[in-house]
Amino acid sequence: MAIAHIEKAERPREKLLSRGAKILSNAELLAIFLRTGVSGLSAIDLASALLRRFGGLTPLLNADQQTFCTMKGLGPVKYAQLQASLELTRRYLEEQLEAKDIFTDPKQVGDYLAVQMRDYDREVFSILLLDSQHQLLGYHELFQGTIDSTSIYPREVVKLALQKNAAAVIAAHNHPSGSAMPSQADIAITKRLKSALKLLDIRLLDHFIIGRGHITSLAEQGKM
């Protein structure tokens, strides 16, 4: 059905403006981004077809340019717009963290890390460096591993923390399998890293495990 034939109050853009973005489906949000459909398909129909073709929102957002542009109705301009939107989201979350004491808001820290890391197809270990007020100095990805493991060297974390004059560190890594359950190896490296940083009076505040749709804080689980 063409959007013009949908009752005005139920069209995606009007629904967003009157009732907020949260009530819209993925297809409706994507239709607003697409703006127009193609021959025989409205923007909503095209959005629904794209979600089916890619298998959901996450695979669509993570598609490379070549794959993205193979679909009718998509092209380099839409790809560039989408990537710009994703990067704006990352930078917005980073600015929110820079303006506050991170230690008091683990949920927002987890949300930021999830945007950065949850869709990698291999394990990546990263750290957030904080000043003495627990405000963000920077986000750094240090190690990459195979699809199921990564080698983490505490000395490299300590070296970077000293270079940036950090007073505290938050560690994070993703699980490409999708599970956010910490392994015994995750707990062991956390304790090694905590001990190495403590020698230089730098605190390890937390270690987040990023899954697909799930985030685990080892500090909240008492496994630090």
C-alpha cells in the first residue's frame, strides 16, 4: 500500500512527530530514513523487504557498501547517509560520557561500549581511560583475536594508561557468539589486569562483556 493511502496520523513521520520515535517499528523507522520507495513498493514496503533480505536491522546496518548497494532502492548516497547516522550516534554517546562521572552511570557506559563493539565478528578488547574525576579521557581498542579468543597483555594497558595520565580504567571486550556470560578466562584476565594497574595506583573500575543485546558488568557481578 502506498503511504499516501495510509491515514495521515498513521504514517511513519506523522506518528514519530505526534507520539515519539519509540513506538515505531523497525520498518517504519527505516522508511523515514529511505524517504521514498521504488516502483511497486512504498517506502514501508521497501523497508520491510530490506529487513527480510538482510535478516534484521543489525545485519542491514553492518552491511558493507557493496552488499548494501546491491538492493534495489539503495545506493552510495543512502549508504553514506546511514554510516553518518551511525557515527553521529557513537559521537553523541561519547559526548554524554565526557560530560559526567562515568563511575556513577554504568548503564550509559555499557550502552556506549555496545554501540562500539557488539557487531564485530571477532573478539576485540578495548579500554576507557578516565581522569581522577572519572571523566572520559578516551576510548582505545587494543587487541583483536580470533572469533573466539583474544590475547590481552596487561603491560600494554598499563603503558597506555600512564601515557594518557589516567587515574582509572574500564575494560571491555565483545563475545561474537552473542553471549555476554563471562568465562573463567575473562575473570582471570580481569584480576591480572586489576593487579597490574594497582601497582601504579590506577584503578580498574569494571570489565564489561558485550554480547548481542546483552551486556555484563563484572563489577556488578562481584567478579572483580
